[in-house]
Amino acid sequence: MTRNLWSRFCRLLPLPATVLLSGCHAALLDPKGPIGAAERSIILTSTGLMLLIVIPVIVLVLVVAWRYRASNTQAKYEPEWSHSNKIEAVMWSVPIIIVAILGVIAWRTSHQLDPFRPIASTVKPVHIDAVALDWKWLFIYPDQHVASVNEVALPVGVPVVFHITSATVMNSFFIPRLGSQIYAMANMQTADNLVASAPGTYRGISANFSGDGFSGMTFKAVAMSAADYKQWLANAAASKQTLDGAGYLALDKPSENVPVAFYSQVMPGLFEQIVQGKFAPGGMRADMAMNRARRD
């Protein structure tokens, strides 16, 4: 009977590994930028430090259970034992040291990797405004007067400053391979400083549930050479779709699994007006209705 149970147990051992590894791309452990690389270092360092406690505890549980099993008559039987200064010293000092080290790491890296902190570079950064909509992402390039939906272009090696807001419920802006998840909230502006160190197409997501179309609220972050980036901007500028007030109101309507789209002639100050809530009910929609009434 015991042999059959052991045989079944051995056959089931690969299942946990299969469950843990299936469907995982380990994006956080394969960064493509210095911010993501620094965050990976924190994850690995913190995990290693915590394993210094976890692994010995697991080993000792097994050792004690085997050592003091009922059939082992050589083990000392000490029913009156209740305290050991040596054990107490180890049990308290090791966790205190580990927690202190983790605290120092958390303090230093929370300042070094602050999403609002500009990335030191001799290259002029690119400014991109990111707006979370139902259920899509709008990216506005204020200096180039173009915009895109569900695709953002990043020149390799050039710092990118994202200004982020939401025109709907709270969302979370996250490109795992570049690092720094940050929330997008209505009538508020947050920021995220990122840089891509290698060309490629990286998956961007909303990491905060926001309704029916949440599962399809993803975008492509395309890191490319300077020449390809200029061509991308030229293609966007050649788009026949424009993003004035009426164009934005049409885009603002809830929609799911939205394909990539480009806009030219973006209305100046559009992002700021979204942050100020002028496109919310009673804001820009009311202003546009009054203007139409006056014209009529």
C-alpha cells in the first residue's frame, strides 16, 4: 500500500511545475530597459533574501519530523524542555537582519526608481500623453501634433516622459518589459519616465480592472530606431483622421478590442482639457451643444 502511494506521489510531482510555468512569459524577468532591469534586480535580491529564511525553516521542519519520529528510540525525550537562548537568538536576529536589509533596499530604490524622476540622458526626451479610455489607450504626441490608439512608438535609447490620465474609471498603465506600473485616474495627471534599450514590440496593459472590455485593453509599445521613429510619425501625420473635439468625443465612446488607429491634426491642449474634465458630462459636451445652439 505504501509503495503504491509513493508511486502515485512521484507521478504527480511534475504537475506543480507544469502549472507554474504554463502560460508565463516572465516579462518582468526579461526587461528591455534600465528601469525594468533595476526592478528585476530588486525582485531577485528580495526573493533571495527571503529564501534565506524560508529554505532553512522547511529543511528544519523535515529534519525535526524525521529525527523525533515515534520509531526513533535514540532521540532524546525531554517533555520538560521549553526554552533555549541560542534558538531564541537565531530565531529573532536573522529575521530582524533580513527585514532591515529589505527596508534599506526599499527606501533607496523607491527614490531611485520614482516614476516621476527624469532619466539622466544627454538626449532630449520624447513627451507622450497617455489617456485611458473605455476600453483602449490614446497616445498623443503634443510636439508632433499626432496621436495613435493602442500603439505607441518609442525611439530606442531615448528617454520617454509619459503624462498619464484617465477619461473614465481608474486604470493602470504598465509596460512590463520597460518597468514602472503607475495608475491613471480621472481629473488627475501622473507621470512615468521610461526608456527602451533594445528594438522590439512589447505588450502594454491596463493592470487595473475597468469593466467589460478590460481583457482587450492592451496596446503595443514599439521600440524602434530613430529613422523608423521618424517614419512612424510621418505615417501618423498622413492619416486622414483628425482628433479635434468632435473626433475625440467619437473616440471616447465605449468600444472593445479596438484596432490600431492614427490621427493627425490633434487639437492643441487636448490632453489638458481631458485632465480638467471638460469632456465629461457638463463640460466640453455642454460647451459644444451651446455653440451649436448659437450657430443655429
